[in-house]
Amino acid sequence: MDRSLFTEEHQTFRTAFRQFVEREIKPHQARWREQGQVDREVWRKAGAQGFLCTWLEEKYGGPGADFLCAMIIMEELAYAYESGFAMGLHSDIIVPYIYSFGNEEQKQKWLPGCASGELVTALGMTEPGTGSDLAGIATTAVKDGNDYVINGQKTFISNGQLCDIVLVAAKTDLDPANAHRGISMFVVEANRKGFHKGQRLHKMGMASQDTSEMFFEDCRVPAANLIGAEGGGFMMMMQKLQQERLAVAIGAVAGAEQVLADTITYTKERKAFGKPISKFQNTQFRLVEALAKVEVGRAYVDKVVGEHVAGKYLVKECSMAKFWTTDMAQEVIDTCLQFFGGYGYMLEYPVTRAFMDARVQRIYAGTNEIMKVIVTKQLEL
Ligand SMILES: Cc1cc2nc3c(=O)[nH]c(=O)nc-3n(C[C@H](O)[C@H](O)[C@H](O)COP(=O)(O)OP(=O)(O)OC[C@H]3O[C@@H](n4cnc5c(N)ncnc54)[C@H](O)[C@@H]3O)c2cc1C
């Protein structure tokens, strides 16, 4: 499918990142899955080559490119079946909070490390008691002199082991009447007293991703670590969640695309009843249907990304792209897995892992049901 989104420079960037994937990612993937996290070193290598925070200006240590380069990275990681190296989460979901809402001093302090890979970030919103209902978080940050004292627990936090700084959502106003206006965002350095990383969680998929719990016990942070205005956290999250949803949609389409391509190859090679299974009409029709879905998804996501890059604020479109593409990817990968027969149930087969990896896309970054709640509100139904 021709894609008008990218310039020749973007294609050059894609080639360079693809080489990085071949050299620095693919040889290590099996080991990363085994150890439950990527190597710390690969973050620095990615930073050194300008693959982190692609959109960040040079004055903060970034390469000064754009979000389309970020999109290329997300796609290439999906093409390589790498679901644990959370470059997109770090570069395009978490760091933008510091960039957009941090003051100059905070930007100077943290952004260069984020771009170089010296600082790996995590985002702590979800808690054991609440995920979808962010206004219901129970973690508190109580002002004490020039500090805030944070208490609470977070769970399902990506990069939970490797992170050096965590952007934490906490309640600074405990009045239930101010649930939305009472949330603030803090940068907590991993070496702060009172901050503890919990166990890496055992997940269905994303084997190389160090998703973990986090604990805050009288964790004292200076007021200088407050990002944006006190009480502005909910507004910041609502603003930044559009790009997060789009990032998930980008990964979903690329993942489905790769699995489908590999399945087409497999069905031409695998024989049953004396002929390749690609010669059965059932195979042909199901693969054609899958291709149509992937291409429709690709066209829509490219359109929304184009408008997002042009500066439009697209709540409805990003939400629809997130739920539709992740449902589609799950369906397409399930269809593909069936053509692998028993091999499609074996963990050494990428299609099997892709099936398990895809499931979470319908859950995180706001569940697909929450996406529909958002679109419903947009329609004023
Ligand atoms: C692998 C993984 C990585 C993650 N990474 C991070 C991370 O880095 N940082 C972070 O903060 N969080 C992270 N999360 C958490 C994720 O964002 C939440 O799990 C998700 O938002 C859902 O919240 P919940 O699990 O509390 O489910 P709940 O909110 O309890 O939802 C349970 C069910 O109820 C449905 N539901 C809830 N409200 C409504 C409603 N109003 N209408 C209809 N249905 C509704 C939901 O759709 C869902 O099906 C991660 C999760 C996973 C699994």
C-alpha cells in the first residue's frame, strides 16, 4: 500500500532504524524474553543513535525530527515482534508531559537524559483499586514545607524495573468533591527514599517488558518535582492521552500487517492433502478478508496521524482508531494463528507470541470500552 505520509528522509530514517533492529534488538530478543526485560544498555544505544524522543529539539538533547519518525520506530518494533522494548511509551507518551508542562529548569534537568537513554521513564497512573476511573486514585501527595510526601501504590507499570524516573499521579486535594481537580503529577527519581520497585509481574504476553508494581512510603520529593500546576494532573493526562491512543493503534496495525505477511508465506510452504494450504479456498478468502481489514486500518491510522502531526486535537478519532485497530489486530492474528495449526500454539512461533501480545492492546492506554465511552460523549448521545 502506498503511503503518502512519509518523505524520503523518513524512508532513510526507517532504513537506519531497521538496521538498528537487526543489529541491536533481534539477536537479543530470546534472552530478553527469558530475563523478563530488555538490557539497560539498549536504551543508551538507541539514545546515542537519535532513536529516542525523535521529536525533541536539539537544545534539550533530542535529534529534532518529528512524530512520524516515532511512528516509524513503533512500526519497525512491531514488524520485529518486539513488544517489550517500550521506546514509544518513553519517548512519545511520558517524556511529552515533561516537555509540555515542565518548567525550563525541569526540562534542562531531565530531558537530555531521556533523549540519551541515561534516564528511562515510567508512568504511574494505575493502582490496584482503579485504572479506568483515574479520578479515583488513592495515592496522596501531602505538602510539607518545601516538599510533598507521597504515599500509595501503583500497579501494572511498564518499565517498572528499568526506570530511573517515574511520573506519578497523586492526589494533592483529598476532598472527594474535587476528585478531578485534586490530581497532580510528580517526577519521582528511583533512588528516592521511600520509593520501592515491586516484583516484575507475570503476564500473558510482552515477555520482555518489565511491567511491575510500585510502592511509595512517606516518599519525600521537593516541590520542584511537581510538573505543571498543583491540581492540573487530570487535565494534563486528558490532553496527552490522544497520542498514547494513537501509538497503540500504530502498533496494532503494524503488528497485524507483519503477522499476516508471515502467514501468507507460511501457507504457501505448508502442505496438506498434497498441496500448499494457500490453495484451499477457505485459506484464500480468510487471508483476503484479513488483508482488507489491515489496509482499512492502515489508511485510517495514517489519516489520523497526518492530522495529529498537523496539530489537530482529535479526541474522537484517536479513541476510534485505538479500539477499532486493536480489535481488528486481535481478530486478524487469531485468523492467522489458525493457519499454523498446532505450531500456532507453540511459544517458539512468533505468531503465538503476537497473539498473546496483542490481547493487552485492548486493555491498556484506556480500555476499548472506555474509548467507546469517550466517543459517546463526543457525540453528545
Ligand atoms: C501490560 C500492561 C501494561 C500497563 N502499563 C501501564 C503503565 O505503564 N502505567 C499505568 O499507569 N498503567 C498501565 N497499565 C494499566 C492499564 O492502563 C489499566 O489496566 C487499564 O486502564 C484498565 O484499568 P483496570 O485494569 O483497573 O480495569 P478496570 O478499570 O477495573 O476495568 C475493568 C473492566 O470494566 C470496564 N469498565 C470500566 N469502566 C467502565 C465504563 N465506564 N463503561 C464501561 N466499561 C467500563 C473496563 O473496560 C474493563 O473491561 C498497564 C496494564 C497492562 C496490562
